[in-house]
Amino acid sequence: MNVSVEVPPHIHDTATHLGAGVPYALRVLAGQLAETPDMGHPSSLPGILTVTVEGDLFEDCPALSVGYLREPDRVQIRSVDPIPPSAPTASTAPTQDADQPQERARPTSPADDALVVRQIADAWHRITRWLQHNAPRSLEALRAGASPAAVATLEADLGFRLPVELRTLWALTAGDGGVNGAGCLPGNQALMPLAEVADFHRSRLDAQAEEDILNAQRPAEDRFVGWRSAWVPVVSHGATDRTSGLYLDTATGYLGRWSRYREGPDEELDTLVTYLEDAADMLEAPALAVRDTPGLIDGALVWGSGLGPERHEGRWCPLTG
């Protein structure tokens, strides 16, 4: 008896960006999975199997790594990503690599990962030590670190393995509750709570899918891309304000800026490491800060660029030491 195969809207969206033949290849694969749902290889994510689609079999279709959730009565495709030409396919490579397409795009070694772990941990500890001594209310607003199980659940929801810098940061803190709506990062931005990341990512993909319907009728120069499946939201405009923020492009390792006001995303030319290190530098040496000015209001960290002209008049104490 065949099982039901689900292809979520955001997967359709991803497929259309990868090549004209990819949606058709996915339909063929869905038919195969309906008859043989266990044809994939186990991955490092609970319940997720991966299978390779040979691009040569379909016109305008690259080789693909497809991840899917196998349940007793259904299959749900969770990710579809091109396999770089130099990367081995799932039949010859360890299944963990087949399940991590974004990390394959920027290969790392254990030594590289260990360095990133140390850099993220050091930068974050510098920030929290400063908060402990100067802004205890902001420190109290930070959530406790996420458990490995919580991170694994997020990875399963997203359909790909998170890069080491995000796994490290979220193990240290699972988000920022903020003080009076302000987070502790420059611009009074806040780390998004881990529990909201997958839902927000999905909502942005759904919005892009609607945009792509319009893009199909627009000239190339007018087409709008506000989100991609490889982007993971990390920082929001405020603790409860999701109108804009920063994402991490897992394909490149660089941050980018997104906005709900149909402003195109901007590359930040910062990695998560350099972003956090810069925030720590500005706190420890505010006289040398160039991006923003840290200050205090009633035991909470408040950055100058996030202040409105009419707010907190006379209460904000900029730091100059």
C-alpha cells in the first residue's frame, strides 16, 4: 500500500529557484517514495532520511540531496539542496554530509570548528561579563542555553543541520527577552528565542512563495527575493519586534539584513563571530565604538542608535570610558 507523500509549499519554492527541471524531479521522487518510503539513507537528524537525485536524468536539474521525514503512514519532504559538483553523492559519502548541504558549501575541518566554538564562546562571555558588572537587568533578560535535544528539534524542523556557530551560541543562550522591548545587541536588537526560529523561517518562506507567483509575471529586474531556505533568522529588531533583523546565510557564513517592509536583503559582510566580537569591543571600549554608542538606563543596556528623540530624555547615560 502506498503512503502519502507531502511536499510543503516552501520546498516547492526552493525547487523553483534551483532549476526548471527540479519541480518535475521532485514529483518523480515523490512517486518513488510513495511506493518505497525507506529508499533513503539514515541521517544524523532523528527520523530524517536522505536520498540523492541524479541530475543527469532530468533536463535543467542539478544533482540533489533530498531529506525527508519517514512516518508509518506518510512521508514529508523536508529539504532539497543541490550537491556541489566536487562533492560525493550519498552513495559514496557518509550520510551526515548528504544531510548538510549548506555546510558542504563552506567546508570546515574539526580544527576550524573548534576555533569557531572558542571565538563565539569568548565573545559571548565578554558580553555577559560586561552585563553582569554594568547592566544586570539586561543579563537577567537572557534565556538559559538550549539543550542539545532542543537544537536537534530545530534542525529537524528546518530540514538541515545548523552551522557550528549557531549551535554554539544557542547552547549559551536560547534568546533575549529584552528590557522594555530592547535587546542587548547594537541597535537594541535582540537574539531571537530559539522556539520562534523555525516558525519565523517558515513564515518568511511562505511569504516568498507568494512573492514568487508575482515574480513569474514580472520582468527580471523587478523580481523580489526577500528570503531563501538557507537563511536562518538570528537577530530581530527588538525583543518583541520582528519587522526586521539579521539572518545567517548558512551557505556563505555571512549575516544579512531582512525587513518585512519589502526592502531587499542586504549583506552585512559580518560573520556571527565578527558581529559578536564587535559588540563586545564596543562595550569594553565605548570611546572607540564606531557603529553605535552603548549607554545605561536604570541598570539596563540601551544603545544610542535605538533611542527615539522623545524617549528617555535625560535618563540615558552614554558610556565614554
